Amino acid sequence: MGYGIAIEEAGEVDLYRFGRSRQIFRGPKPNLKNPYIAFIGGSEPFGKFVTTPFPKLVQRKVKKSCVNWGTPGAGPGFFLKDPVILEACSNAEICVVQAMDAVPLSNRMYSVFPRRNFRLRAVSDMLKALYPNIDFENFKYVPAMIRKIQSVDATAYKIVLAEQRSAWMARMLELLEDIETNKALLWLAPEKGYGEDSIITEEMINVVAKKADRVIKVEIPNKRTKDMLFGSSKKDSFWMTRSAHETVAKAVSDEVHLMLSSGEKISA
């Protein structure tokens, strides 16, 4: 094994490098010469705390190679920066695109690093003006900054939230446009009762869904605290239990079976 990381419950996990940036992904390394289904997204498809993430479960159900390019902490901007991964996604029979988090995404308020989207790169003068009493030099990670500004002034945060949502829709539309194959948009939504704290809304999903062939919505029982709803570099996958991965795999497999059997044409 060239690379390995210790993951709760999963133990040692095989990793490999791929793409223009040589980013690390969860193995085993796939053979892209044979037909495959691609998965891109954040911590959830990566399967940070399980031995068998849902892309691998889908592979078992549909009997077709499934390539998992899920990346912990990734926003849609992560994949837009890597043309090698985008081309590989376009070469797949189907690409399952997660509706990723809007927090680790550059916008007019702050910017993130291209390969480490949870890392704060810079904040704008606009954000500094909204929060003149906050020393932004104290923050290395975006989720911690977001929690702080929310607690200091929730009204001002609404301006930040609008920027996050606007940037997310623009990048998700661009990402779906750039992937030239059949696409399923996967929305992992918190169960009812937690949606009031979610950045991603159903209205936003409906807008970006126009660039996808199918939308797969899966409601996940959410036992996270309110702070965890806004992301954490250590706890961002705690809601994705083994049971949750099985639930997602069932929903995705059903749709993938339909897409493969119907012979849907590549999106325009």
C-alpha cells in the first residue's frame, strides 16, 4: 500500500493518487479501461468512518465497476479545478454527482484552497466590514470561521449565506455542464426537522437539477448537533453510519439500474 490512513472502524484504508493535482482517493485503484460508474462528492461517498462506503455497495448491487472519487471536505470547486477527473467522469457510463457542501467553496466573502477546500485561504474586505471586531487571522478552517460569525451576528450572516448559496448554484451548474455523460444528482438531505439549518435548499436543488438526468434524494437520520450541521473537519461524516450508507446504496442502485436498462442518451 503506497498510502494509508487510519479511519474509525475502517482501520487501514488503501489510497491512491489520481488527477492533475495527484489528489489522494480511496482505493483500490480502478481500471478505467473497462466500463464504470463514477461517483464524485465529499466525505459521504468517501466513507470516512465505514469499511464499505455506498459506491462500493452500489457496485455489488449493479455488478458494474464503481469508481469512488469522493474527497473529504470537497466542494464543487474541487472537481472543477481538475480536468483529468472531469474527463474521467465524462468517460463513465453514468456519473453520480453529490450535491456537495456550500461551506468549503470560494465566494465573494472568502476563498478556500483548491485542493483542501476546508482550509481558509483569505477573507474579503466585505466580510471584514460585516464583522469589524473579529480577527480573521485566528482561523485556519472555514467551518470554524462560519460558526464564529454566526454566533457573533446572525443577521450579518444572512448576507454571507446568500453569497454561499449563489456561489454553490453557479459552481454546481458549471460542474454538471462540464460532465458530458448521463448524470444523477445525489442529494443527501437531513431528515425532516433539521432542514431549517441547511444551506442547501430544495429550491436550489431544483435549479441545478435541470443539468442532470435524474435526481436521487435520500433523507438521512441526522443525529449531529447543530454545530456539526455547518461542517467540521473531524465530525463531518458522523451522520453517515453503516445503515445510512446501505440506505443510500439502495436508492442509487435502483436509479442506476433504470438508467442502464433504459439506455438513456448522454445529456446535451
